[in-house]
Amino acid sequence: MEDPASKAPSRPFAGSRWPAGEAFEFDAGSEYGRGTLTKGVPIRMASSRSARRVESRQPTQRAPAQIAAPVDDLPALGRRLRYFRRVKKLTLHGLAEGAGCSASLLSRIENDRVTPSLTTLHRLCRALDISVAALLTEAEVQACVVYGPGERPSHVGSEIVEGDGSTAESLVPFANARLLEGFVISLAANRKLCGPFEHDGEEVGYVLEGELKLIVGGKPYVIPQGGSFFFRSDLPHYYGASGRRACRIIWVNTPPTF
């Protein structure tokens, strides 16, 4: 009976015979899954069919599955807006209707695909019966809170700014018993005015850069850089950058009803 070890395999040694007593290993490049033939530890040779079965059992590297980001990884504004909406047991459509915006816009805001203007942000907060500061900052109980340059909480979560292009950075961290709230407000040039706003309280501000156009109770004012203002918040008011320059203002109101 012919020794099976003496049979020549069909590939890649057609027409030749295995040397008696020799053993071979396959490297990575060959059709058997390894490459050139080298002498080494004796192994049992398999047919091409069984070699394919062995190769199929080799572990394969799979691309890691993409896992949805946890809620805590969402930007602060979107996460808190969704939180307060759910606390109030409102649907997207319910809150959007109360704030006078579309449900699709609200969804993009909650997922940080668009930064809401201060006008939209104020309307959302009025519909939720909360202050803007509640959306921008975590509740803070420290006796003194210091924000360095670039550290102030902001509602800007996307390069796409909706509506009038207005944005705000919070100066006062949120707390339930807070008596005032303050912001550094940035107003883009050549945009429509923010507003109308009408709520309880009083407001005071100082223009850091540019010129501010302010309308209070139907009367317009232009406030230059270095100028300041004060008015009652229950008077209908609008504001925006005057002229072709952007405007930045320190803006404080009490109680925190903005």
C-alpha cells in the first residue's frame, strides 16, 4: 500500500514528491494562509479543502461596532433642554408649539446640530418656565466661582447659529435661589434684531465692543462702545448690533427671568 506521505500534492508542488521525513511551514503569502516554504516543526499536511477549512477557523479582526454616544456626552445645552422638556412631560411638537418654532429645529438644537439664537432660546425657556442660565450652567453651590478666559459656559454648540446670530456666555452660574443672571452677549452685524422680549425684572448693560441698537417700549436708542443702559424688563424690548460691526455687551438682569 502506497504511503500517503509520499503522494505529491496537487498544488503548489505538482510533479514533485514530498521528501521523506521533511516537514514544512507556510508563511502568510501562500494560498494556504502562510507564504514560502521553510523547514520547521513537523506538521500534518492537509488537502487544499481542509486547509481552507483550517483557514476559515482563523480569528478575523472585525471593525469595532459604533455605539451611540451616551446622553452625558451631549453638549450641555442640548442635554439640559431635553432633560427639562421631559421633566415637563412635553413632546418635541408640544414644546416647539409653545416656543413658536418647528419641531425639526428643536430636534437639531437638542442634538447640537444648530445653535439657537437668543430669541429662540428665550422662547424655549419661557415655554419650559425656566431661566436661560438653567440651560447654560450646572447648579453651583461654591461660595465663589471664577471663570478664566474661554471658560465661561456658552450655549454655542455648533458653528451654525440660527436666526439672528446672537450668542451668550454666562457670567453667573445657575442656582435655584439665584437673585440675578448675567451674560456676555455677542451680536452679529447685519442681522435682524433679537426679540421681542418681555418679562419680569430689571436689566442693566455695558457695551464692550461695537454699537448696540436697543428699542425699549417702542423708543430706539443707539449705545456706543463704553456706553451703558438700564430699563425695566416688563417693557417690550429688542436689541441688535448697530451698523456693520459686531457688538459685545455685558448684560445683567434680575431676577433671573430671561
